[in-house]
Amino acid sequence: MLKCLNDKRGFTLIEVTVAMFLVTVGVLGVFTVIQRTISFISISSSKLVASYLAQEGIETIRNIRDSNWLEDVAWDNGLTICSSGCEADYKTNTLQEETPLRPYGAGVYLNIDSDGFYSYSSGTITSLKRKIIIISNGPDILKISVEVFWEERGRTHSVTAQENLYNWY
């Protein structure tokens, strides 16, 4: 009769507790990895958009320089006002246009319109800000620095692009 009682096999309370602990730790680890991956993808996507907006800022300044040459005015006309920072929103829908540069406003966000274009004038407000700094590096050189920054998940992120523009005309 004692032999029958000893043949019954099953899990003890300790074995069940250890197994539950291991399963819980494994599932929580998987959820943590998934959460961090989603966060990384979101920040990477914003960083890509910010990189394009920084390059667009440089292209805007280059376009102003080229327009100055075509209008036969000083190549850096309107560009030297940005030593402490400017915003640029270049619109191409008018033939005659004043300089698109204006002093940097710390609270001004870029907007995105229904076509996916960014500007300061219309559209849905985003979390992105762009600051353009232009410093003279000699009589025929302008150093352009464009910083795009945004807040995401409680942290401030930024992307910076720099280039020198020359008076080669």
C-alpha cells in the first residue's frame, strides 16, 4: 500500500511557482523588447524627416544666393541677418518675392499640409522646429548651419546639417 502512494507523480507547489516565474520573466522580456523597438522606430522616423528638413534649409539658402546672382544684386543680400538664427519658408508660387528669411522665433513650429509639405504658414502643427544660422567666414564664404529639433517621449532630439556657400559667380 505504501508503494501505491509513492507512485503518484505530480508537480509540487515549488515547481509550479518556479515555472510560473520563468514564464513571466520571459513574457515580460519579450514585451520590453517590442516596446523599445517601437520607440526606436518612431524616433528613427522623426530623425529621417528632420534630416530632410535640415537639408531643405540649406537648399533654401542656396536658392536665395542663386536668386541674388540672377537679380544682379550682392550674392549674400538678405543672408547676413541670420547670425543669431532665422526661419526660412521659401514659397515658389510667386514671381517676385521678398526674402523668405525672418528672425528665429523659439516657439514657432513647422506645419505639414495635406500634400505632405512643411511650412510655417498653413497645415497641421508638428513638433518640429528649424533654426538656420548663417555666419560670414570671409568675404566670399558663408557658413550655413541648420538645426531641426523636436521633443519625443519626454526627450529633446535634434539633427544638424552644415555647409559652406561660396561667392563663385
